[in-house]
Amino acid sequence: MKDRTPDYARAPEGVRWDLAPRVALSEPDITAALAEDKELGEDGEKGALRIGLFQDIYPPATTASGGWQDTPAGERVWALCLHSPCALGMRVAFDRLAVPAGGTLWLADAAAPERLYGPVTPDKAGDWPLWSPACPGESVLVMCVLPAGAEASGLELAVSRLAHVYRDPVRETADKVEPGSCNLDVSCAPAWAEFASAVGGLSTVTSHGLIFCTCTLLNENDPCGDIPLVLTANHCVGGQTGVRGASSVEFYWLYQTASCDGTPPGINTVPRTSGGADYLAGMGGTGRVGGGSDVTLLRMRAAPPAQLARAGWTTTVPALNTPVTCVHHPRGSYKRISHGALKNIGTPHPDWYHEVRWSEGVTEPASSGSALALTATGQIIGQLWGGDSSCAAPGAPDYYGRFDKSYALLGKYLEAPAALFSETGVSISEGAGTLLLSVVLSRPATVDTQVLYATGVGTALPGRDFAHSAGSLFFPAGETQGGLEIALSDNVELDGNRVFTVRLTQEEPCLGVSAGGATITVTLIDDDVDTDGDGLSDAAETGGHYGFVTDPARPDTDGDGLSDYEEVMGTHGHVTDPANRDTDGDGYSDYWELMVLGRNPLDPNDTRRLPSLRVPWFEDMD
């Protein structure tokens, strides 16, 4: 897992940050933004909560917009100050970024430049613009720090947009919207403390600004894995790149009070994981029209704080009235907890969604993506799409995408990697010499691992048609492709197509075997030709495979009335020479002895030779 611990815990010393060139933007119309939020349905209804809007920079800021300074330690520092009045923070969109070797790019609040946010590095999925981590402040320093002696000419960047953060759920502002008073502080439910630590907030970029949702770290059923998997809603993160893309995601952890109804922390003071995520799987759909469970599974690119729990899950379908619990970030605020029960009073699509009616607490915008758990076990059974509950209507329903439905899509990432053949069956000529079989893993293993394989008997037999093979197939950590070879034995007999199997079995707990792909059936195609149709292949006849060389174009080479096959196979009790009409030389053909006289065509003495006859009448003529 990538470590994003800053190379510089603090900004370089000896830099006059007040001398950094400044790009000043006009103050955005927050009143209009709030009205737009209501229009978009993200303020009063369930959904992701917008927390930031775009500010365009024209002309774009480039390397030439900033300036260089040297530190007493010999470092070179390039800096540019971006100012967006009244911003609580901002994220910067880089249209282009190339940092010289050895250099790093950071952001810092100009009012407190000692703390750095970053580093900012190009997205591995190639997503542009490249969004920086969020940095607090209305004036943000963008800085490139080069070690002594580094060449500064390699720095290239362009910035044409930033996201101006205008909502802070804790900080007192004129436009602050509090979660409803019926919401319950999660710290007042100590039995849920471990589960709550797995719940986080996430922010990503949409077509109209920054949004905030809730997410949950998931446990994986892999004894050898430690992959930070995150469950959220698809309407929060809907793909890898672009709007609502995983590449621009930031995660916020432990955003909660230290004690029941205590003072909440500022969101910029809690642990945060930047660097984006990998979009593993997901599907859309809504609680109103169905079409899917509105689920997304992410893999964090950087490790979350070590003290966080990983929430368990189950694919069982609980009965109606089963008690359920949800931990979430209503309106992007600190964590709350809600308790209720499963119902089906008016669920539009119970095949995709659980309906929940709350008895304590509710959910609100930005609760989207939060996990629904069984109160008895803490196991997740769904994630929030939306609904109508509020403190004004606490009995109204909320709808959660069913995890048992989502599992069909997410399961391969949650279970230990499984080995399987890439095909269920394969056909190959018996004369191919070697059979190559491809074995794949459902996902990369996190450690080196291996799986057992062995051939099995069918109508094809080991030693005659193929070489029996058994052993271990090794997969290095991170790999998903492997293969094995089986030696095949060619023959010249017309024995038809034959089959045998190769089976995979589990050798260690780090790698399972797919139930649907553990066995492959191999069909050996008999490729021998029989031109004359006598039951002997051409190769067997010309090569003397059965002890005699015969004509592959004549079914009865010696013309004695017995086919070549009948003679070499001893069909009538004796093997005779198919190239000699009279194998024992007694004057009777093999056919005559076998089929007429019932004699042994290999014994010249078992058939009396006919003597010459004297005919007196002919002698008297002389």
C-alpha cells in the first residue's frame, strides 16, 4: 500500500511566502449557489451534499505565474498564491503537471504555511484535470520544493480551475445548515464505537463542484489480505475518471465527537486519506425506479489510519421487522447513529432495496452511501440510496441497496482470490504434443500463493494418450495469470475422440478455487486418416504399426477377400498377412481356409493337398 506520509512534515524554512505572486479571483455568489443546490435536489432531499463550487482562472495560471526563492538550506522553492475570497478551503485542478526529478508539489494555507497538504502526483489512471487534496483557507499556496542542486527548468504546470469550499458543518457561517436535532451523536452509543470507526466521509468532484457522502471500510473474507475496500453509493462515486470519479476522491476519518454530545472537531483536523481510489465495481439504480442497487466498491490507493475497524457483512436476507442501525454523516456533519427496523410498507422495488423505518434518528443529505447494519451483529446488509425521512418526518421510509444483490458484482473482491481455468473445456488434436492450459485468479493475491492441479482419467488414459501430471502452480503476489503444460501422446490408431480432466484444488488459505472453474474437460481429437475405409489409419498401414505394411488406398491389399483390418486384427481367430493371399503357403487362400474350410491359415499341414488324377480315356486317345 502506498505511503503518503509527506517528505516534508513542515514547509521549508526561510521562504518569504508573502512575496509569492498572487492570483486573485472574485468572490463567488454563495446565495446563488445555495439556490442552485435546492434546484439540484441536493439540499432538501437525500443525496450527495455539495460543499464546494468551481472558480475558473483565466488566463490559466502557469509556471510563469509563480516565482522562485532559495532557502538557507540550498533548496529551491517555487510558489504561487491562489486567493478565492471567503473560501473555507479549496482544491486545485491541474490541467498539466510535470515536476523535476527529486521535487515535490504541495499546497498550504497561506495563513499557516507550516502545514503541507499533498504531495500532488499525477493520477495513475491518467485522469485530467488532476485534483489536489483539499487545503483550508481562502488563500492557498501552491509550492514546488526542489532539493539543492536540482534543475528548476523541468517544472511545468497549468491551473484553470479551483473548487471553492463554502460549507463547513462545524464552523459557524451565515449559510450554515445544521443536521436536524433528532439526530443522535454516535459517541452516545459506545457499543457501536468499533463499527463507527470504520465509517468515514468522502469528497469527490462532480460537474457542478465538490460533493460529500458517507462511506464504510469493509472487511474482506481473505485471511491473507489487507486491502482497504470502501463501500458507498454509486450516485456518490460512479466510475474511475471524470465527474464523480474515484481518482478525485478524498476520505475523512474519525470525524466524530470524543464523548457523548461533546464538541465536534473541525473537519480539517481529522485524519484524511488523499490520492484517490480505484473503482472496482458498481451499478446504478434508484429506490424509485429500481434497475440496480446503487452500489460502488472502491479500493483506496493509500492506507487509511491503522486504528480503523473493517465492518463485516452478510448476504443473508433478514426478515421484516429485523432491527437495523446506520452510522452516517448527515449534511456532512460529524457522525450520527440511527436505529430502526426493516419494513415493506410501500417499497417500490423490494427486489433491489430494503425499506427502513426509523425509531431513533433519521438520515439526511450526505448520509448517502452509509451502510445499513444488523443491530444484533453489526453486519452490513446494504447502503443508503435515499428516502424521505427527516426530523420533520421521522416515520418516512429510507431505501438501502441490498447487499445480497450487490454481492454478485462485489463478491470476487471481498473473498480470497480464487483460481479457475479460463475455459470450461478445450479440444486439441492428439498429435499436438503439448497442451497448454490457462489458469487465472479472480483478483490478484496480496501474497505469493499457489494452487494444486492434477490430471484425471476419462476415456483417454494416462501413459497412452497423455502423461499424468500433478503439482503446484505458483502465483507471485499481484499476478493473476498462470498456466500449466500437459504432454500428449500421439498414436496412429483409429480410436475416436477421447476425454480426460484436469482439476484444481486448494493448497493454502490465501488462494481458493472457484467452484465453477475448478475442472476443465480436455477432448483429444483423433486426427488419423483412413483413405480406404478399412478401419486402419493410413499411417498405421504405411508404417507397419500392426506388423505388416499395407496399401492405404486398398482395403484388401492382397485381394484374398479378407480386409486388411480383419487380417491384422485376427477378427476371425487368426492374424494373417494382409499382403499375402496364402499366409501358410498350403495352396489355399486365407479367406478359403478361414471362411469356407474352417481351417488354420497359419498351418500348412492342416489342409490336405489335392493329388493329380490319371484319366485313362485321355491315355487311350494316344
